[in-house]
Amino acid sequence: MIFQPYRVLSFLFFMILVMKGHGQEKTVLFFQTDWGRTISMDAFCEKTKAAGYDGIEVWLPSAAEDQIALREALEKHDLKIGFLNGTNKSLPFEESLKAYKEHLRKLTLWSPVYINCHTGSDFFSFEQNKAFIDITNKIAAETKIPIYHETHRGRFSYNLPDTKAYLSKIPELRLNLDISHWMVVHESLLEGHDEELKEVISRTGHLHARVGHAEGPQVNDPEAPNGKMPWTGILLFGKR
């Protein structure tokens, strides 16, 4: 197989497990990010489709004309959509909670495959962060759209121990696992924490498989020594 760096890096970013019915059948879908996009949405979607992706993951554009361009590009190139939603930490708690809920409702009108959330704050209390999670669980139950919470620095899920506490107290909580953030927070490759990670993986429906290491959430080259070992282990571990 010919090694294609761009394709591999893109592959590592977005994977989602879609459950079919109530059985055990799973379908793995691959989504491309538009981080750093400098071309039109139509051109981006054309390249994404040609590269073999099932869809894209983006923030909903604020401008109406950009939303129209996004919808047209998705239809033209037969791509699925996953959206991002986030807590605005610059607002007071109540205002932020209201904005988070309103934007989440807006996203569901597009019938996305899923919504990936940057939820809460590492400076909010457990109950404050739980208020955001409770909103997503309610909307997910109503709309049947999976809503995931990304493990991310600066959010409620910024480290493994705190995330475990939320998982234990909120049975409906589902994660988008970007474990590269935890590698930085804990300054390690999380060696010796396999049992704790088993529970995390069992509650994960979406994966940002970014190549992280103990001193950073990203490496310049996934074939470099500090990029190889952790992700080989994590991906194999997740298949068990």
C-alpha cells in the first residue's frame, strides 16, 4: 500500500461508530475537518468526497449565505454532516447555558449524523457542567441525534479522573474521545491506566484520533517515534 501522509493524518482525526438498530452491528464512518480551510466549501467537499470520506465535521457558519453554500455542497457531493457545538466560557454561566441550548436546537434542524460538543469549563462546578450535559441528553433523547462531549482541555472532560467522575454519575453521558488532550494534561501516554480507559472507550461513540504525546497534543509526523507508539496501542486497545 502506498503511504499517503495527508490521507493518514485526515483518517486519524474523525471516526464515528454508528449503531444500527438495537443489535451489535456497527458501521465506522470517516469525517474530514475543515480546520484551516482556504478554499470554497464546494471545492472542499469535492476534495473530501474524492478522498473517500463519508462526511465533514464543521461549525455551523453564522452567515446565511455560508449556510446555503454548505447545504448545497453537502447535497452536490453526497456527504454527511457532523456539527460542533460549544460552551461560551466568556459569558456568565446562565447566559452561556442558554446560548448553548439554543445553538444545539438550531443544529438539530439539519438532522446531522451527530453533534460533537466542547462542553462546560474546567472552572465550572460539577453541577454547572452537569447542567450542560443534561441539556444534551434531553435533546438527544428527543431528536434521536447522538450528542457527544469531546475530551478537551479547558472543558469538564479535561482529564481522566474528573471525566471518570462524570461518567459514573451520568449514565447517559457519551464521549468523543480525543485522548491527545489527556496526554498533555497528565504529561504521559497514560501507561498503566488500561482498566480506567476501558470504561472510557465503552462510553465513546466518536473519535478524534489525533496523534498526541506527553508534551503536546499533536506531532508533526505520525511516523515519528513520539507519534507511533501511543496511537498503535490505543487503536488496538479499542478493537478488543
